[in-house]
Amino acid sequence: MEMKNVTLSLPKEVLQEVKIIAARRGTSISSLLTFLLTDLVRQEDQYEAARRRSLAWLDRGLDLGTRGEIPTSHEDLNER
């Protein structure tokens, strides 16, 4: 995979915490961010695929066995 450099500006306090987290994990800030951003991209891709599947499912509809007929009237359903 080809790598590209980016410049990132973070609040000083956040950068200090990120350095600590990376050190605890035995990795670099760059590797930590690569992992997190790659995971974010994967999650977005999975969400979009699930959204497309759900919309296709809604377009197809479900066979409820009524053959398109409503067996009872609105009034019958609302009787108490």
C-alpha cells in the first residue's frame, strides 16, 4: 500500500494522551492513527453495504400471504 504523509494539528493535551496510549501499546502515533482510521473506513463501508441491503429488502417487500388483499376492514381492526 502506498503511503502519503499528512499534517495533523491536535490540541497539546490530546497529543500528550495519544503519545501515552501509543507507548502503552508499543506502537507509534502514526501506526495507531492508521489502525483507527482504517477501522473507521471499514465500519463506514459495512454500514453502507447494510444500508443498501436494507433498502433493497424494503423495495422487494415481504410476502405476508395475503396476495395483496386486506382481509379485514379498518373499522373491524379498530373495534373494541
